[in-house]
Amino acid sequence: MFTVKNTIRQILRPRLWEFRRYDADLSLDTYLWMLFDHYNINCVLDVGARVGDYGSMLRENGYRGEILSFEPVEANFLQLKQRCSADPAWRAYQFALGSESGSAEINVAHDTHYSSFLAPSAYGFERDSRMGVDRTEVVQVKRLDEIQEEITGRIADPRIYLKMDTQGFDLAVMRGAQGCLDRVAALQTELSLKALYDHMPDWITALAEFNAAGYEPSAFFAVCRDNKMRLSEMDCVMVRSDG
């Protein structure tokens, strides 16, 4: 028996629209709006910022606190810097965060969204040929716990949300934040169920290490699937166990 709801769905779905009861768990931006309010987040560390899409999403979502964006790839950074230039509470830094301070060679992909310190896997390249490496750049890498006081010094009682989207390098970012994790009320990491890069940690290993560092899952959001409808990546939002 057809209902009005079913009729609407039949019309909308071929056009890639969906009709359903509102559920905050289906929307990352809505979930963050609730999470930030609950934990009084006033500082977002946008690690792997690329050209600033995540920061813009936060602003469109009503967040008015500090955004500190980190992007090492030069072409991306120039666009990021331009994007946040008129926003006094949004600052951009041209270096990566990792487990050790120094310099490293990053693979800049044809689509710079896929740029990574790791090489694309055969599965990743087959899924999307834009992961192919166009060039390499030598970039600065810094530990977060060595610079946290400097970059958040102007924020009274910083309550940090650590967003990581570094194409296989998220655990390295977290390892470099060991000395300041008490300031990180919640975090977001991209977990891979199918390895898009060689030598990247699998999602079970990553979850175990984040858990050992004192964080527990709060929500999961699908990022992408391959042509066999297998889930390749998901965003995981985690909160401090002692929060």
C-alpha cells in the first residue's frame, strides 16, 4: 500500500534527495553543533585543512569560536589563507602536525584532497585515479604539544576540538599531542576500513590507540564507499572518557 511518504520518496530518490524523519546522527554538522554546545568548545584545530572547506562549514553551522587551520601543501595553503583572511578568529598555519618536529616529504596528489605523507595503495588508486602523485614537497612538521600554548595563548581556558583529516596520518598527529590532550575535550578522526594508502593503520588499530589515550566513540559518519558499495572510510567523533 502506497502512502504519501512513499510517493514522495519515489519522486525524490532518483534525484538523489531523501525524505525521512530528522535524525541528528545522520548529519555531522548538526551533531557538531550539539557537541560543541555540550562541551563548550571554543577552539577548533583543523588539521589537514586543505583550502578551508571544514572551517567554512563550521561558520555556516553557527560556530563563532577560534579556528586554527593547518595545511602544509603550498597551493592549498594560499587558498586557505585567502579564505580566512577576513575572519579575525580564523588563523592559518603552513605546516603539518605529527609525532616528531622536523621536516618531511609529502606526496601532492592530482586532487590535492588526497595529498599524504603515505603513498596511495593499489586499492586507493583503483578506487580513484586522482590519488596519483603529481609531485612532492618538503614541508615543516611540528608536534602539537610543543606549540599548543603559543597558538592558543590568546584564548581564555581553551576547550579544544581536534579535527584530523590527514589521509592516513591521524595517529601521528595524536601522538604528537600527548602533552596537551587534557585540553582536547573531543576529537574527530577519519578511519579507513579499506586502506587507501600503503602502511596506514587499520580502523581497529586506530580506535584502540585513541581509546588507550582516553577517548571513546561518540558518533560515526560514512565518508565514502567504493563501486561495490563497500564502506571505505568513516569519520569518528570521540570524547574524553573523563570528560
